[in-house]
Amino acid sequence: MIRVGIIGITGYTGEELLRILSKHTNVKITGLYARKSFIGQDIKKLYPCCNNLNLTIESLNLDQVSAKSDVVFLALPHAVALNIVPTLFNRRVKIIDLSADFRLHNQYIYEQWYKVTHTATQYLEKAVYGLSELYYDQIKQATLIANPGCYPTSIILGCAPVIKNNLIDLDEIIIDAKSGISGAGRKNAQTYLKTESQNFKSYNIAGQHRHIPEIEQELSMLAKGRNITINFTPHIIPIERGMLSTIYMNLKNNVKKYMILEKYQEFYSKSSFIKINDTSLPETKDVLNTNFCKIGFKIDYRTKKLIIISVIDNLMKGASGQAVQNMNIMFGLKETTGLL
């Protein structure tokens, strides 16, 4: 059995991790950790769905966590993991970090976008970006996984085959993405529900969203090192969970629909959680409460635009489900274990 600890159990991603892992046949949850105000609480009272668990929330002691964990999930705000990862890593505990602290290869880009000093830079080169459809072999060997963000997951998976196969003009990529309110975190989502439950709005537009450098980093690598700049506009919509990204790209001359479809099917032929819609466009309800990403596309021949639709559940494939998928790969399990 894989001994698992979860640090940051009281947020949406922590709760989702607990829900998945409590039913995972190869896992024993050995520790749950949260802020001081939650210490000592019976997890069944906090999350009645987990009535099969006899666990209380503990105070964080990294010596104890290391001693009783094979892998630790960090479901924490950005910058908090910087103080935790070095200790766990040096004690050979596997780590899956759901924050952005180790996603970006360049510390200065991280510091520019997150407005904090990166205090664990020696671990950046040790971290593997946890998008298994791109980095499966590296994930198998990794000790530290930087679990991707939700927007980047939907966007990178949607873009990867056409960029990798040089089917589009890289000079202009426009992305319009919409997320359910759970993407804002539990505290922010509760505020949104109280004040704006019927509202639909954009936020952090005109190059301000922190996921931009993560998306550009990975798309640039797919483009063999050419620096890609995107135009990204995110929105919050009044549904609990789900994410839909609409991606606009300029097609190169003489690229046909069948060529694009072939490249998607070929690129994801071994990917358990990617489904390509060849006759219809996917909707968020198609992936609700699953770890799947569904992708569809249309060509606007009038404007020579390729329009890609990529949908995920932001709490599953966009966060906790993907984290468990990475754990399965790290421990040599079938990647779908506990996720179907």
C-alpha cells in the first residue's frame, strides 16, 4: 500500500484529493494536515462523504510526515510549499505540489508574476511538470511533481498536437477561457456565491493572469524553443465546477481538417484521459466529476482560423484528479487506478 499524506486538507483540492484517495485500492491515508483552527477535528465531521476514514486533522510536523508517508500531496496556497518541499525531498518522500511554486523553470519569471522571492531554487530543476500526456516517462522517475494549473491543463492539451506538428502560425494565439467558481478557491468561491451568483465576468485580463507564463513556457517547448506569446482572457461563470477553453489559431496554408484530426488522434493515442470529439464540440457536462479532457475543433475557412474547444473539470483533471494520475504513474500503477 502507498502511504499518503495530504497537507492542506480544508480547501477544494484537498477535499477532492481525500474523496478520490479514500476509495483508491492501493492507498492508505496516514496523515491529514491543516491550519491550527482545524487541528483535532474528525475528518468525518468536516467531510461526511468520508465516513469510512477514522482520521483526525493533525498539526504539521515534517519529521512525523516524512516517517509515515511514501508520498505527500501539497494542496496549499502559492509560496507555502517553498518551506516544505526541501525537507520532504531530502528525506526521499515523493511530493506532488498543486501550487505554482515549482511549475516555472525560471525563478525570476516566478518572482515577477507571484511577487515573492523563490527560496528553494535548487529544486526547480528537480521538479517535473506533471502533465502526463507530455511527460509520462519523466513523471515515472520523479521525486517532485509540479502539478499543472487548471487553465494551463485545458489549454496546453488543446494546443499540443497542432503546435508540435507545425500546423499553425505561432504569431497569434488567442485564448478565451471560462471556469466554474470553485477555480477561485473555497473562500473566494463562497464570497462569489453570496454576492454575484448570477454574474458572469472576466478578470485579470490584458496579460495579468498568473497562469500565462506557465502556458507560454510549455507551448514554447512544444514549438521547439521558439518563444510563444499568448493573448489570454479568463472568466468566472456561475457554475460550481467545470472549465471550457476556446483557442483561436491561424492555420497554415493547405492544412485540412482530416490532417488536424489525424494529428490529434496520433498524439493522444496512448492517453487514457483524452477524448477527441470528431463530430461535435465538447461541453463541460461531458467531463463533470471525471479526470477526462475532451477536445473538439472547427475550421472557419472564411477567416482561416482553427477554433479549438477543450473542456475539463477544473477540480479533477485541472487539479486533484491529475495529481492522483501522477501518483499512479510515479508508483508504477495503471494511471487510471482510482479515477474511473
